[in-house]
Amino acid sequence: MKNQKFDVENSPKSFAYVLENDTGNIRCNRCGSVVLKEPSTEKYPYQCMSCDENMFDIETHEGVYHTDEEFDELCCNVRDLLLLDD
């Protein structure tokens, strides 16, 4: 799904989920993508939508704030994985 532009009008729940759980600069140690806060469990405080995996604190690090392109990709991944708008 790389280079696909996210359409907020067609996926408003996915967009809202990303906005609510965005960490901005907390990144996955494995792939380097910005992770989201995991709202449904305290055991795994983060979720990497690129790796499709919940993560412990030690599996993440503080990095640079995500770019607009990374935010767009994050929204696309949430849309495709969580199916909130179906």
C-alpha cells in the first residue's frame, strides 16, 4: 500500500483512531515506523501498524516526529488492518 494517498472522507474512523492514538515520535525498534498507543491493553502500550504487532516499551525508542508521508502511511495501515470503516 506504499505511496497510496489516504482519503479521510472514506475512512473517518481510521483517521480519528490515528489522531487519538498518535505518539508522534515513538518509533518501532524493528522497522523504524512511528507506533500508536495501544488503547486496549496495558501489557503492550504500543502497536506498530507496519509490523502489525503490539509492543512493549523496550521495543520502541524516541525518534524524530513523523513526516506527513509517514502519517499518511500510518492512516492507510490502520484502515487496512483494523477495518474500522467497514
